[in-house]
Amino acid sequence: MADRSINYPDFDAPPVIEVVCGIYFKSISNLLAPHFGLLWEKYRDEYPICQKVAPLAPAIERFDGEKKHWF
């Protein structure tokens, strides 16, 4: 139950809250940019905007004390 002693703002249209969850897979050596183009062509009507961005660096949280580097 929320602590009502704190006076939080009340919004008619609250801001969006985002949650990100990622999974790392072994890379597919034969997967090339043209393959993504073929996939995008299938979904282009629903998702007409496409942009290339830098990949995210792996962020692995471990609770056993071991430090592991993935790059």
C-alpha cells in the first residue's frame, strides 16, 4: 500500500513510465543489414520510422559477487 503521508502530485494524464528489460544472445554471424531490411519491409506499414543508433553496452547485474565482462 502506498504511503499517503507523502504528498505526491496528482495528474489527470500521468506521465508515461518506461521499463526496459533486455536479454543478451550469442551473435548471429551470418545476420547482415539486408536481412533487417527484409524484416522491416514486412512491418513497415505499422512502424514507418526507422533509425540507426549505437548499440547499448552490456549492463549485467550479478548477486554472487563475481564480476564478468561481456566485451
